[in-house]
Amino acid sequence: MGALSNFELSVRIFAALAVVLATCHGAAIIGRLIGQPRVVMEMISGVVLGPSLLGWALPNVHAYLFPAQIVSVVGVLAQIGLALYMLCVGLDFSTDVFMKHRRQALSVSLAGVFTPFILAIFAVNWVRGRAGLFEPHVGTWHAGIFLAAALSITAFPMLARIIRENGLAGTQMGTVAISAGALDDLMAWCFLAIVVASLKSDWGIAGITLGASVAFVFLMLGLVRPALRPMEPRLREGEPLPAGWLSGVLVGLALTCFVTDTIGIYSIFGAFALGVCLPRRRVAPRLLAIIEPLTTALLLPMFFVYSGLNTSISVLASGSALGVTLVLLLAACAGKLIGCSAAARLAGSTLRESLCIGALMNARGLMELILLNIALERKVITPTLYSILVVVAIVTTLIASPLFRLFRSGARTISQVGK
């Protein structure tokens, strides 16, 4: 099929957009009935609209809605949505609460990385022995580090949503879980940065990437954050955010995304860092009120659909791929549930609270899909392993909320921070 004209492209974009939004909204309604967060149902919606279901059941409809040109547009919208969403996550991240429980959060976080790392090392030779999972130029060392990142990552934006929905904001358990999740994600992204950078050429490039990343963090926290503080007193209570300020934040978002993409650690880091640096008391709530609703309702579903368009669960029909899926799913669950629960228990939490933290840390959701998309784009993994790990991400995220409610049902009343 030839290239679409601009008119036909716009027609099909709106058709695809309508289908995507209607599917995600319908799935979210079902999710509320069965007790699953919206993000879980949007992940499933992406797979449903991809080749696994729509492409199989109605191939002509799928071909009309999602030809290559439309998929490229969806990919661009997905990147914009991700950047805006990670800005919101940064705006909502409380550094003060994190500092109060940093020791316990650090112990849970280290366990959430160390245990999956060990399991990845044991599993990597067996996984690499299955043909067609890693690109040919990816060695055992790179494959092991990538698997460690994939198994250790936690969807800390989703944790924040679950914690708020269950009235756990400000509690010790909620604070430890979300802080440990954030730290796990940072370490997982560092693992991926090492793999991608070293595959380009040598350790010199990897070192430059890591050095530039550290410099970027210090620049944002040491210079940008203090420079943005005067915004707070200039904004009066009840006063809407000036249009010029919103434009300035969006320009800053584009610049930080450009910088982090250029140094090799992906745009979402820049978006999250900018969100953390913006003033919290008056500016952050107003920005969230403007940006978050449209982002989560319109742009973020594009990312789940884009991920689904790259996922084909038909690969699981082979015994080898199904075996890899089960092994990685078991390793992913064991690494988080056992490792994080044990660390939380040793750090002073009750048994039930420790199990709740382990269940929350096992959710991978959006962050796992971001990591997998980067690895696929950078030629680290093949579409087969991509599809396998998408299934792992969906399953671990699906069971997070039910397990959390099960463990929490018998827990004692959680003490509030400071008591």
C-alpha cells in the first residue's frame, strides 16, 4: 500500500483515536467493577488492539486503523504523553516524605534490585540459549544486566495511584513502598543505560553517559531547583497559573527531554527531574490540575496502544516461548515478593505490612513497558522477548492489587507518619 495523503492520514488518525479512547474507557469501567486500576486495563487494551486480537480477528479493520504511518503518529503522541505524565509524577513526588523514611526505603529498594539481579544471573544463560530472544550482537553480560533491569523495575507511578486510592498517603507503609519503587526504577534505568551505551561501542561511551547523567542530576537539583523557587511567592493563593508560566514549563520540559535523550538516558528522566525541581506548594498543584487530566485521558493511552501494536502473544504458542515466559514470571514475582517483603520485615514492619509492600513492589506496569520499548528500539531484544516480557508486566501488574488487598485485609491499623 502506498503512502497516505495528508487528508486520508488525518481521517484515519481521528478514527484510530476514537477507537483507542473508547476501548480504554470501556476497559477502565470494567476495571472498576473487578477492582483493577485504570493503568492495568489500558495495558490490556493495548494488547487487544494489537495483532494479538484485533489484528487476528479483524485483520482488515486493524490494517485500516493502524497502518505504518498511523503507528508512527501514535508513537510520537505516546512520547509526548510519556513526557507529560512523568512531569506529573515528578510534581507529585514528595522528597520530604522520602527523606523521613529513606533508610527503610533504601533497604527495601536494594532487596528489590539485588534479589532479581541474582535470579537474572542464574537465568540468563538458559534464556540466551533459546533462539530469537536477544539480538545477535548482545552478549551474555549485556543480556544479564538487561534481565536484571526488567525484573527489578517497579511501576512507582502506579504505586502512588494505589496508595492514594487506599488512603495510605502519608503512612509509613505507603511512603516506604513508593520511595523504594522510585529508587528501584532509578537503578533499573541505570542498568539499561549501561547496556545501551556499552553496546554502541565501548566502556568509554558508557562512562560518558553515566557521568553526564550524574552531572545532569546535580545541575537540576543544584541550579535549576533553586532558580525556580521564586515562582512560589509570586503566585498568590487562589490565583490561576499564568499562561506564560505554563509555556515556560513546557519549554523547559522539551529542553530537559532533549538533553536526557542526547546523553543517552531517555527523555522521561528529564521530565521527571523537572517535575521534582518545580515548587511544590502552589505551583505543582496548579500544573497538575492543568496537565494531568488531558494527559491521562488522551495521550497516555496512546503509549499502551503503541506497546500493544508491537506485542504478539501468538509467540507464546510455542513451548519454548511459553517456558521462558513462565520462568521469567516466576523469577519476577519471587524477586519482588520474597526479597522486598523480607527486607521490610527486617526493617521493622509487621509481617502483613511487609507482604503488602512486597505485593506493591511486584507491579511493573507502565515503567516496564517504557523500558521494553527502549530496549526494542535500541536493538537489545527481539520482538519475541518483547512480547514475552509484556505478558510478564501485565500479569505481575494484574495480581498486584488483589494480593495487596488480600495481605492488607488482616493487617493491623497502619500507624500514621510521626506516630
